[in-house]
Amino acid sequence: MLRFRFFLEKYGFAVSSRLAEKLGMRAKDIRILFIYGTFATLGAGFGIYLLLASLLRIKDCFFVKRNSVFDL
């Protein structure tokens, strides 16, 4: 159970931080929003969270960030 928790802490919060970065909010507020949404909709918020995580991972496979022109 401890390994599962560490896995979620390492890879699960990237969705919240990246979404917060795009929206200009704090990641803590996004996480709380997901938690409240999950309780309010009886689990649909967690499904949306997993959907966003998979979409961000797929996007990262296709689009590569390049820091400068010399990274070609």
C-alpha cells in the first residue's frame, strides 16, 4: 500500500500542477476542487481526473518541448 501511495504522489499530482499552471491557479486549489467534485458526484470527478491524466500523457508523446533552436 505504501508503494502505491508513493506512486500516486509522484505521478498523480502532475495533472493538478499542469492544469493549475494553464489556468493560473494554485495546484492546491485544483486538488481540493477534484476532491470536492468527487464527493459531490460520487466518483465522476475521479474519472475525469484519470481522463485528464491519460490525455496529458498522450499529448506528451506527440509534442516535444524544445528549449532553444539548437535542440533540433
